[in-house]
Amino acid sequence: MLFFTQCFGAVLDLIHLRFQHYKAKRVFSAAGQLVCVVNPTHSLKVLGDQSEKGQGWEAEKDRCHATHAYTHPSSHHLHHSHEAVHDPQLIPCTCPLFSCQWEGHLEVVVSHLQQTHRINILQGAEIVFLATDMHLPAPTDWIIMHSCLGHQFLLVLRKQEKYEGHLQFFATMMLVGTPTQADNFTYRLELNRNQRRLKWEATPRSVLECVDSVISDGDCLVLNTSLAQLFSDNGSLAIGIAITSSQHHTAESDM
Amino acid sequence: MLFFTQCFGAVLDLIHLRFQHYKAKRVFSAAGQLVCVVNPTHSLKVLGDQSEKGQGWEAEKDRCHATHAYTHPSSHHLHHSHEAVHDPQLIPCTCPLFSCQWEGHLEVVVSHLQQTHRINILQGAEIVFLATDMHLPAPTDWIIMHSCLGHQFLLVLRKQEKYEGHLQFFATMMLVGTPTQADNFTYRLELNRNQRRLKWEATPRSVLECVDSVISDGDCLVLNTSLAQLFSDNGSLAIGIAITSSQHHTAESDM
């Protein structure tokens, strides 16, 4: 009798696991570390054909340049003359995703990402981002948002054919905040498999800058397909993420 | 009198520094760490025109495939059937540099590199590789050899246009030894500048494998030009190098 009860329990566990597999986001704890399974987002499909061979990329870049007040790092310190300086939450902001035409204020971009793009917010400064279905054709995005150190951060992994016949993966971290606030943090991305380890550490960029500009500039973690395969396990790529507060900017704190 | 002696000493020092600057290799110690200034090698010029747009690359790859017994990682464990297994030093070996047609035995490849390509051997497991003149057109190689842990290692940094209009830098570490010997070590390359840090850790490859295959497979540290510029200072790129002995292979030791 006990044997049958155990079998039934095992079958229930299998059904539960299969159900979890088809959920858009899956979070579990492995060896004390938060692992977030991230399926590709399909927001790029709108610009699908257009974006091939970089045409959509350029179009999107133009859109960013036209609408963002904070597109370039060189404009980081121009915000003092901006009309919304007294409340950064009211700064005009577009959706950081590739094909979305949404425009609003910084304070509502998180709810837009949650509601329109179904991006969940995870808690914790150190997580493992497990991107599934790495074989899917470019362009494809894998996105998570996580909340730590009093802010929301957006990790974007993109598969893109920036040069004809040369697929690459780009990973960057964006702060839902101003460039001045972003300067207060450091993020680290780490890949570790097959006796190879790759670490990238940088200051996050602001969502007020354009994620497409950051990626097209290549100022992020860049992987070619053969390296991505070496770091992948069964079509999934695990990226360890850690965010820390930079010490040297604490005097400035939030604007 | 003392003042004039000191002035004369200072002038002598300046002349000496200027002489050192024009030497092919320059080594000095900064903050306790060995810094090696590496000028580009000109060994690629022979295949200059041919190698543009990857033609020379393919030609060289074919040469490697034709002459090397150890071209692929998958053949690492096939050496037991090799006729020279009792003395790895007698394994046939070609020059690891791009355009050189030299062929000989493993035991004489170091002296070939020193004599024909004027590559110096540095001592120490941790050094800083300072590649100068990063702006030079591709293809260009920056190469040093260093001796530590009882072996000689070759660091190759290459600027190459693998895809038309897309210049990249590739850095890899080769052991002057067999693939089995190479498995006993781990190397780390580190770039650190402009609030960005990039680390690559892997097992060195054997010079019996083809350096061009390693680079064309992209199984090495890969930098696009914009990242290389961010990590460069005044046209020079500093790469921290560390080599350690892998613990899990100590039982096998050298074959």
C-alpha cells in the first residue's frame, strides 16, 4: 500500500514539474541560490522581418535617439537643466523592449513591463538567470526584472544577427532609474561551464538610455554562438548575476 | 658638482629608456607585477592581401588540418596510439604563427620562435601583457612566451576581420606541450578599465593544435573593437595573465 502511495506521489510530482516547465517564468532555489528559468519573450516578432540584417535595429536606434533625453552616457550630467529634475519619476521614458512603442513616465515603466510584457519581479541581489531555448532564431530576447538594494533592475539577454551570418548573444543590465542613480551600482554576470569561466563587471545603464544602443555599441557581455554553446547545458544558458552598491558614489546618493 | 652628476645620471636614464622603448620587447616591474610591453609582430604580412576577408584564414586552417595530429580537442586522448607517445618532444609540430611554414619537432619549437620570430621568454606565473598600437590594421598578432610551472606558454592576441566589416580581437594561451600536459593547467586573462572588468578562464590549448583553429572557433577571449577601445589606454591594451596548475589532473601529471 505504501509503495502505491509513493508511486502516486511521484506521478503527481512529475505532473507538477511538467506544468512548471510550461510556465513563462520559473523560480526555484538550488543550493541556496535563487535560479530563475527565463523563456524567450516574443516582443520582437512585430518587427521580425524588418529587423533582420540590422534594418530594424537601425530603425529602433533612431526611435531611441528621437525620444530619449538620456540616450548617451555623455548626457548623464545634463539632467540638472531638465524640467523634471525635481522628480526623476516624472521623466519621460519609452519601453526598453525592442519592438514596443509604449511611452510614459519612469515611475510607470515597471508596471508597464509587468502588465504588457508579463515580466515578473524577483527579489535578491544574487540570482541565476537560466535562459531556455537558446537555439531559437534571432532576434530573440530573454528578460527578467529583479528588485534589490531599493531599486528595480532589468536584465536583457538578446540573440541578434548584428553582422550578416554572425549570430551573437548580448547581455546587459539596466536600472529602472536615472543614469546618476545607475552610477551607484555595479553588476556582475558570470558564465561557468566546461572548464571555462567568463565574467563581466560594469555599471548598469539606465532604462532612460536605449537598450538597443547599449547592445549595438557592444558595451556589454558579448558571446558568439560557439562560446554560448560551450556554456549551455541542454539548450539552456545559466548566467550568474550579482548586483552590489558602488562605494565611491555613496556621497552623491540618489538624485 | 653633485647637481651636475645627478643631471648627467638623469640624461643617461632618459637615453636608456628611449632605447628600451624601441626594443621589440620591453619588460619592467610596476607595483610588484611584471609588465611586458608587446609590439605587434609582422609575421602576418606575408599572407597580408590573401588573408583579408578570411581567405588566408581558411587557407591556414587547411594547412593546420593537413599537418597536425592534434588539431581537434576530440583527439586529445588519441595520443596513446601515436608513434611518438614515448617521447612527446619528438612529436611533429608546425610553427603556431599564422604565416610561418616551419615544421619540426615539439622540442625545437621554442628555439624556432625565439630565433626566427624574436619572441622572448619571460619568467613568472602572473604578468601583465601590454599590447601596443591596437589601431594597426588587421590581421595583426601580439605574442609573448612565458615560462612558469616548468613549462613554456605562448599568449597570442590577434586582431582579425573574421566577418566582413567586423574587426575583433582574440586572445588565447597555448602550452608548448601535448594536449594532455595542457589539461594540467588553467589560465586567466583579465581586462580592467573604465569601470568595466572582463575575465576569461580556461584550460590552455596545446601548440600541437592549431592556434588559428582555436581563434576561428571563438573558444577564447573575444573582444569587439568598441570594448577593446574601452579597455585600452592611449592605444595600448593591458591584459593581466595568470597561470595555475589544475588540482584535478595532478594524478596524471606529465605524460
